[in-house]
Amino acid sequence: MAQRTPIYARFLAVVAGIAGMALLVDAPPFALLIAFAGLGAVFGYVWPAPAWRWGLWTAMPLILTMLASVGLAGAPRPVDIVVILGVPLFACVGANGGAMKGEKRRAAAPEARSAAGEAQGAASEARDVAPE
């Protein structure tokens, strides 16, 4: 059963995107791509329901800033195009990968809990049956 993602999670994703953008302001484009892929993967892992859309939420502040910059400065440089196209792509791929890992973790959790419950029940039965 899919769990609903809290609305504050989207706000956190946008804030994390702003923080990532501020921290990596002078970083090379490859570092931006990897950082936003990791950021999307974290959100996808914690809240796997929106999957790849976490990449859009985290990359939105950077993309809007880059589009405004290109719009005000004139013609885009090649690095601007790489960032505008690459960051959402890498962020969405990372978010989808994190969501797949998160779903596997959630699917394995009930099995682990049931196995632990069975082991605890067996230990309890053994304790009740043991001669005094």
C-alpha cells in the first residue's frame, strides 16, 4: 500500500535545492550533477511514492535561477545548457534510484519483523515449556 507523502516534504525538497545551489555556487557542472543526483536519491529513499518527481522538486530552484540568468544575460553559454538540462535529469534518475531502494527496504521490513516475531515467539514458548 502506497503511503502518502507529507506536504512539508516537498517544501523540504525545495529548501534543500536552494541550499545545494547556494553551497555549490562555484562548483563545476559535474559536481552539481552528482550533488543533485544524491539529493534526489535521499528524498526518493525516504519518501519513495513520488519517485522521480523528487528530482524536479530539488532541481527547481537551480533551474529557475539559471533560466532567469540566461534570460537576463542573453544567449546561453554551453555550460548553462549542460546545467539546465543535466541537473533535472540527474536529479530525477537519482530520485528514482533512491525510491527503488526505499521500496525494497519497505518490502523487506515486514518480512524481517515477522521473522523476528516468530523467533521471539519460539523463545517465549521454549521458556514456558522448560522444566523448572
